[in-house]
Amino acid sequence: MITEERASALAVYDEGGIYGHPDHLHAHRVGMAAARVSSVATTYEMTVDREYLHFVDTHLIDHARESLPHIGQVGLPTVFVSTTVDVRMVLKQKKAAIAAHASQVQPTSSVMSLSEASFREVYGYEWFVRHGPRGVIETLVDELTRA
């Protein structure tokens, strides 16, 4: 499908599945294999900036630890993050997307009851580790910066 769509980039979870979720780990392995087979130029590993999260309110990942107690480190250190996308302008949509994961996020979850300011602080960025040449995510960041 990557070849048929002539994709120039592919986004997958980071090698640790961000927080060790088995589905995320498998998606990483399958995605990276698909990228190799299709010779896609750029891959982005979705992650969280572990150091940034130390300084903000409760993150959804903190709640994931309740169901996956074996979780060790979450995300990656800042030094490994190559691309940060400021998504604060679409937080309403992001919160709705998080809420749509009813099997993982209960309506009573503290994540859903974060103040607007705290939600903005915690979920206002997306982080990636890029492999290969600059790609569509950097192009998006450049366009948003110029806007």
C-alpha cells in the first residue's frame, strides 16, 4: 500500500511503543519492516518527550501504567527528539480524539477533566524521531511557522 500510494514518509510508534503497549510495539515492528520493503524515504517514530512530561500535569500515559504495571521508561529523552509539532491550535479536536478511545479513557478520567490550561500544557505538542531526509512533518511545521 505504501508503494501504491507513493508515500514519501511513514509514521510509526517508537521502538518502545511509547510506553510498552504490546499493540504499539507490534505496530512499530510491522511499520518499520513495511518502510524497509517499500523503500520509503522517511520514517517518523511517534514518541513523547520524557523530560518535558516531567514538568507538566498528569499525562494519559500515567494512566496506562495502571493497566500495564510493567511499564518502565516512557517515551524518549529530549536529545533523541528530532521534530516537535505544536498542535495547540487543534486541542479541541485532539481532546475529542482522546475521548473517542472509550476502551482506554473513561469519561471520568482525570485526563478528561484537566483544566484547559493544563490540557494545553500536557497535550499541546507531538514529538517524533525522524529517520531519513526532512519530510512532510517538517514541511508542515515550516508552513505553520510561516502562518
